[in-house]
Amino acid sequence: MSVLVNKKSKVIVQGFTGTEGSFHATQMLEYGTNVVGGVTPGKGGTQHLDRPVFNTVADAVKHTQADVSIIFVPPAFAADAIMEAAEAGIQVIVCITEGIPVRDMITAYRFVKDRGCRLIGPNCPGVITPGEAKVGIMPGFVFKTGRIGIVSKSGTLTYEAADQVVKAGLGISTAIGIGGDPIIGTSTKEAVELLMNDKETDAIIMIGEIGGGMEAEAARWIKSTGNKKPVVGFIAGQTAPPGRRMGHAGAIIGGADDTAAAKKRIMAECGIHVVDSPAVIGETMSKVLSGVIA
């Protein structure tokens, strides 16, 4: 039961010995994630959190056979860290860093795509498959094992949705926080597609926000492929004024279709069960699965 990460994933932490890297690596280890080492240039050959430290991702992969990396590197160097991971053959790269320059991300995005890697983020909470692996900064105790997939631009709304699902007596297969920057590695549609193709996921929660066209793209793809699994959707930023960036760097209304109202309309037209408040995500999903809502 997993998308992207599972208990067999071999995870390394880039920025391992820094404050953020140390804190969240500790949390991931306590959750049971298979963290096999980390990377901090200049500290190769040492130990940190009882795991080996390497100077480069290539060294880490050579010695640990790591296939997943999580990045806690300052914005000025984070794009290089993404490309280093891709060059070393890491298959799933999760970048937590916020504030990476857009020009840097354009370069990193093309680099990763050319090498067939999967990038989650940047500016994201990461990925969690409950009971197997937490590769991110989310509070693991909120997530319980089940068959509902979550795709979200927002970190805190990911946790809220998970809490709602659990309180409704359901659970989560995999939650993917794709990030809220203008340039991200995996779009809403791509993440939804992963969950649609996952035999252990019965239904999907899709959380978007104002700005960009990813939610509309995902909704139209869901409809074009026959609405194979029920989807409950929510769009944040319903009261946001046009032209004002709200929270995430990508959350800015640039056109008529970027508004929350337009996205909600398109999603509903495509057969998605749209809710007006995140507080009813769980109960709505429960009603959809039980047939109360057609």
C-alpha cells in the first residue's frame, strides 16, 4: 500500500546535519522511516543520528543504495541540491525548501524531467504512506492507514484533511503534498494519476488553491478517464482579492480561471464532489463512499 515511498524506501537527507535536517530526520526515524544516511558537504566520514554522513549524494548512493532523498538546503543552494540528487540517480526527490528563485527552479525542473526522476515540491510538506514511511515534515500521528489518497498544495490543509478522514472512520493510503510554488516538480494531475493507478487507493481528496490551472487540468483529466474513483475537492482562497499573492508564491489570481469560484465550477462540472469548507472533507468522503452522495 504505497505511492512513491514505502517501508523499503532507502532515504537520505540532504542538509542532514543542519538544524532543520537534524530535527526532521529525527522525526522520520522515530516514525520508522528507513533513513540510511545523509549529505553535508565537508562532513563526509562522520556519523550523525547514528547514520553515516557523506560529502555528496553520489557517495551516499554508492554506499547506501539510496533511492529517495529529502532536501533541507537553503534556497540559494536548493536547486543545485535537487539536480545533484537527480544526477546521482535518486528516483524520488522531495524538496521541502521554500523561497527557491523561480529561474533556478526552471533549470532544476528541466534537469529532473530529462532524467526521469520524480520531484515532489519544492515548498511542500513531503509524502507519507502511513505506517510505512514519512518523508517530510508532516505530523505523523495524524495519519492512519487506510484507502483514501490525498493530493494537496497546502501542508496544513493536508494535515486537516487527514484528520477529517480519520475522524470519519477512514484512513489514508498515501498523502502527497505537492507544494505551492509557481514551479513544482509534480503537478496536481500527475499526483492524482499516481493515486488513480494505485490499487490500494479507493478514493482521492484533491486540495487546491487560487492561482494557476493545475486543478482544472486535473479535473478535466479525471473526467476524460471516466471518473474511475470518487474525488472530493476543496479550493483555498475563496475570499482572496485578484492580483494579491496569498501565502504561497503560486497563489495569485492572474486570470478569470484562477479564482476559487472558477476552479470549483470546473471541478464540479467534471464530476468532483466540491466542498466549501475543509471541515466537511471527511464526512463528505464518507457519504460519497457509502452512496449517500451520488
